Amino acid sequence: MIEKPSLILTGGRVFCGLNEGFVEAIAVASGRVIATGSADSIAELAGPDTRVIDLAGRVAVPGLNDAHMHLLPYGLNMSQINLRPETGANSISEILRRVAERAKTAKPGEWIKGRGYDHNELAERRHPTAEEIDKVAPNNPVYLVRTCGHVAVANTAALREAGIGHNTPSPDGGLIERRDNKLTGLLAERALRLIVDAAPRPSKEDLRGAIDRAGRFMLSQGFTSVMDAAVGMAAGMDEIEVYEAMAKDGTLPLRTWVCIYGNTDGIGDQAHAAGYRFGREVGMLRYGAMKVFGDGSAGGLTAAMSEPYLVGAPDNRGIFCYTDEQMHNYLAHYHGLGYQLAIHAIGDAAIEQVLSGIEKADTPENPILGRRHRIEHCGFLSDSQIARMAAAGIDPVPQPVFMYEFGDLYIVNLGQERTDVGYPMRKWFDAGLHPAASSDAPVSTTDPFKNLFTMTTRMSNRHTVLGEAQKLSMAEAIHAYTYFGAYTQFAEERVGRLVPGQLADIAVLSHDIFTCAPEVVEKDTRCDLTILGGEVVFDRLGQIAVAAE
């Protein structure tokens, strides 16, 4: 006999999955979907204690999954200066004004941090300099990170704290920029670690607050699952310890797949020795992946490309973080330890380094097929590389929103032809891969509707068309944002669709994104309700009691 539902959603459309399509209503009990079907058939299941939510013509979809973001750093950044272009930070003078405002209340010597500026969106079309920042914050170390996270500017006080002086060489896989034999303050890739290590580490209380803030914000946008893509990068093992504590005491806001930071300066071997390995599960916290950086970003001119960029230094082809031998040793090592590989590679040259290294790690005793190794971002690659990924079961985890926010810059940096086949969602779909849509926040906005807009239109935020042949249908785009994310986290039997037996993670949207105009998806659509394990955890309109408020 079927269990009486605790919750029924009816009065609209429920998208159950790419193959399952739409139903009129859904019933939930004990945190799981127990039935879907017509409004009448689901109504017959109701008991005296069943809560019925009227969708009022709205559409419900499986809870969204941000398959690659940085949840904890995103929460930490919420307390820093927000320099994203949409906040009005569109000139160096405005950036400096915001730094000066923060400096007024900062104690002497206290670090001032900001993130999100895009030099391509600034009136001056360049980065701020250490000298300019010194003038507005002479008594504080200042560290401003470009939106991509691979390039930053530090003022003189911050450079001094990091031990970076006139003769400090650029580290392997990094850049300390000089002009006319003088430090500009610009740092890239592995040089950023010099600043990160010099700045004060966040406390465990800070880390807990960051996870809670960011997690609740993600719930407000319809996300019920995320991957934190480099746990340990900001505060080492303290990050894992805080995640564990929150999972054990039930305060972790949403389902989280842990990707451990395994770079040279990471915690990969330490975490493995402590027992934080693939398959570990504590409450809503699950472990599986190991992260290594291969290159930088195409917007920052540091993604490793086989052909040079069209702007910047002559013959610049980006930066490899490691030699082939070093990268291949990392991949073989972490593959051998049983982790899923989740390797950052954006340019085709970096993708080749990573792909060939994963292929090289394949042995009869420890095959790569079935391990669901991932190439994170995987932005600019060849058809032959796609075919090799499909053959080896290596999935891309892209950010279509990069095309939305940075697509016009890609045209400047790479040209129209290369841009048009960047982040090729259609090619990946057709090759049988599982391109799991994500944001890489705080690199880009977490707003899922910007991502969905670009996946279905291939337009940038200026509505420039960027390879129309790579468009998806809305159903395919939602599939990429739900089922594919679950698949890349070994969770497709738990979440990603709304079918009997799956966890009742549901997002109710303000507009029917399957029928409304693309511009309505882009600018007007919001998440109205988020349901996690059958419990309402976010209600934008304030009409329904929210669990654990």
C-alpha cells in the first residue's frame, strides 16, 4: 500500500526529466518522490495531513545542481568588496573609491580584499595598479582578484607582506608582472599563492558562516546540490573539519560533493591519510573528487592554448601550471588513490596535457573507464579530443555562463571562429557525454537563468551570437543542470529527476521557462520555492512555512 504523501504539488506543470517529460502533479513522502501523474490521480493519494501546494500555473523542475562552484570561498567573498560589473564597478576610479571607503573603517594593517572586477568591462580597459591602490589605502594590504580568480592585483603593502620585492622571480606556472623594471602589482596563476599564504587565514567560525551564507543563497536560487570545487584552498584541513561538523550536526544547508584541493600547496595526501576518500558520506556531505589546476582562464589570457591569443604579448599561448611530467604524475597518483579526477583545463593545450595524462594512467588493474573522471571547464577543445573523452568516459564540467559573461571578450582574445565552438554543449550532448552545467562561482554569477538563457540561445549578455549550432533545447539545458550534475557526482540514482524513489529535491519557478521568451528567462525568472528532501527550505513570496527557519 502506497504511503500517504506529506506533500503534493499540483496546479501547474512538473518537469520530471528529459526522458520522462511533464506531469500535472507530484506526491512526496519520507523525503522522496512516491508518485507523479495527473492532478486527479495524485489528489486521490492525499491523506488528512497532506500539505497541498498550488503551483498556480507555475512550473516545477528537479532541484538544480551547480556541478562546479566554490561554495565556501563564495561565502567568504560575500564579506569582501564586490567588484562585479553589474554592481557598477565599471571603472578603475570606482574600484578605487570602494577600496577607499573600506579603508576608512579598516584598522591599520588590516587586509582589504575584493573580487569580481573584469578589466575588459572597465572604462580604462586595463587592470588597476599597485601604485593607484596605494594612494587610497596606504596603511592596509589590499588584494583585488579579477572575476576569473586566476589574475589579481596587490598593492605595495600586500606585496611586502608576501615577500614579493623588486627581484622576486615569477614562480613556475605563475607570473609577477613588471613594467619598466617596476612591479605593477599584477599577479597570475601560481603567483597568487604567495599572497594567499601571507594573508590571515579565516577562522573556523568564519568558515562555518561562509558555508551557511553561501548555501542558503544557493537554495534561494533553486539549487539543492553543489560541488565545492577546491576544498582546502583557503584554509587547509580546517575546511574539511568544518564541513564535517556541519554535516554531523545537521546544519549543512544543501547537498555537497567535496572536491579536495590537491595542488602542490593542497591537502590531497593529507586528506587521504585522514580518511577523507572517495565514497565517504556524512549526512548531506559526500566525497569523491580531487582537484588539480592545469592552466588559467581565457579571459585573463592565461588558459594554455595551442594557438596564440590575438591580443597581449606576442605569441602568448597562456600558462601551464605544471610540466607534462608533473601533471601526469599527479593524475596517476590520485587515480591510484581511488579519487575521481576533477582537473582544471580550459585551453586546448591544457586539455591535451590532462587528457593524455588520464589516458596514460589507465591500466588493466586500475582502468579509467567507469571512474567518471572530469575535465573542469574544458572550454576550447577539438573534435578529436571530444571523441577521446567519450571513449574513456571522461566528462566535461563546463560553465555556459562564461559565454554569457565573457563571450564578447573571448572574441577579442581568440577571434570569432574559436569562440563559436567554445564550451560546445551540443557537440558534447551528441557525443554521449554528460556536460554538467555550472557557474564556477564566485567567478561568474550563480543565477541559473543566465546560464539557461545562454545554453538555449548561445548569446552573450550583450546578445552577441556565439556559435548558434551549439544551442540546446530548454529540456536539454535543464537536464544538464540536474541529471548530468548528479551523474558526475555518482548521484543519478538519488537526485536529478523527479521519479518515484528519488529524493524530493524540487525547484518551483516563477515563469514557465519551457514556453516563455528567452529574454524572460534571462531577466525576469526567479525561483519561488525550493524543496529539499520534501521540506520547503526557501519561499520567495513568503506564503509557506519554511523548514528550520
